[in-house]
Amino acid sequence: MTRSSTSRRWALRACAAGAVLALGAGSAMANNWPDKPITLVVPYTAGGPTDVVARLIAVPMGQSLGQTVLVENTVGAGGTIAPARVAKSKNDGYTILIHHMGMATAPALYKKLPYDPLKDFEYIGQVLDVPMTLLSRKDFPASNFKELQDYVKKNQDKVSLANAGIGAVSQLCGMLFMHQMGVKLTTVPYKGAGPAMNDLMGGQVDLLCDQTTQTVPVIKDGKRAKVFGVTTSERLSSLPEIPTLNEQGLKGFDVKVWHGMYAPKGTPKEVVDKINKALNVALKDDNVKKRIAELSSDLVSPEKATPEGLRKHLEAEVARWDKVIKAAGVTAE
């Protein structure tokens, strides 16, 4: 045997030994995980819908894992800074992300996205769905959805549609509404859902599509705005008298602000499984279920609260919103 072949053989043995050691180290890490607090990154400000959900499930998740789950708000750039941070974090399971449907819409909205939602993450599971409602100012010249359709189609250049900013779910809902109605309204972006709602109630803008976490109190008050429908495929138990947009003629209209949980790509499967187990424990927690119901939202089924359930849903949503956003010609920087 030549010296070169002997050297190659020893090199191969060294590589194989190194791989075994690395695998053993990874398994040991997974077995001992977690041995310190976990950071759950939220792309939006404290007090917003996603932050409320994160803080609600963080407590029972931490109890299940035996470590504190710390919520960190990493805001900016339409919700893209947080996932970029998590994608570049160490893949040891100590930095994870909760994000809504913005994970699916960002690839079509942003020309230069610093991460790929379909390639740069491990999927933990879906968390919950937040329905939306279509509202108008209280003195808008339409009393039902049929009248709204007629008025908007005849006066589209005069009708304003508010949203909470580029990439916000209210903007996405509004885009789908215009797409299916075949109209182009004057969109008015705000810095947050609160200011948009305030101007709608004040009569400065005509229409707004927003989450039930904000709109239900206004709807039940019955004095500050009109409601024309809910955006889900079925009526809401919290608003059973409000018909869906789908049943009123916008066939297939279904917008829920779904949320999912992610870890950096390469996070060991054993660690992902532990986080997923803790997530499912949190989704069964009595206080979590009570608070989510009060927010007129729905926790997902056990089949959706899985890595595979989130992966399939994200892939379908990326494809769906790519068509809608490109048809609307909307981009963000």
C-alpha cells in the first residue's frame, strides 16, 4: 500500500470519527436541552395581537420546558427584522420566532428579503387563527354588503381604504378585497392599526379590514362604525349575526391572521420536538383557551400544531399571496 493511500485512509477514518463525535455532541445537547431560558422573538410592538399571543403561551410553554420563555419584541421593516434575526441565530433552540401570515407575504412584497421563509427555518407548528372584519365609517352611504358593492364599483376613485401600513394584515385583506371586487380604491396607510381605526371612527377614511381583536368591541358598540362581513369561510361564534363575505358573493374569500412558530434551520429534531410538545401543552391550557376565546380567535387543531402542518400551510400561503400581491402591483422596500 502506498503512503498516499494510507494517508487517505487515515483521513477518512478521522472524518468518520469527527462525524460520530459531532453526532454524539448534538444528541447530548438535545438530551440536556433546555438548560437556560428560551427567547421567543416577536416581530411587532408590545401590546399588539401577536405580542399578546406570544406572552399568553410563553408561560405554560416555560412551565412545560422547565425554563423561562422570554418574549422579545424585535420590530421594524414591516415585520421582517425579527425573522432575519432568528434565521441567523445559533440553531440550538434557544432563539425561536412567532410570526403571523407576514411570513407568507414577505417574499412577494420585498424585492430583497434577507431570509427565505421556506428554506431558512425549522417549523414548530401553527398556533392560532385571528379572523378579520370589514368595516366602514358610521355614515358611509351603504347599509349592507350589496349596497357596498354597488357603491364601491361606481365610485371607486372616491372611496378610501385604510390599512395599518405596508405588509400589515389589514393591507393584505384590503388587497384581496379589491382583487376579488375588481376595483382599485385609494389606499391610506397608517403607522399601526390603532390610528387607522381612530380615523375610521372619526370619519376621515371610508373602509378598513382589521382583526377581531380590535374590531369586536367597536362592532358590539354599534355606534362608531358599520360592519359588512367577516373574512372567514364560516361565521364567528362571537359574532353569529354577521354574515361572511364569502356567503355574500365574494366566493372563496377567506383571510385569517394565522400564526406559526419557527426555529433556525438546522435546529436538532429532538429540540424541535420538545418545543412542539410544549406548544401543544400551551394550546390545551385552560387560561390560554379562555383568553383566546375572549379575543374572538381560534386555537388551531392538533394536526395543524405540528411541523408538517405549518410547513404545508406556509407553502400554500406563499403561493396564494404571491398571485394576489403581484396582481395588485404592491412592493415594499
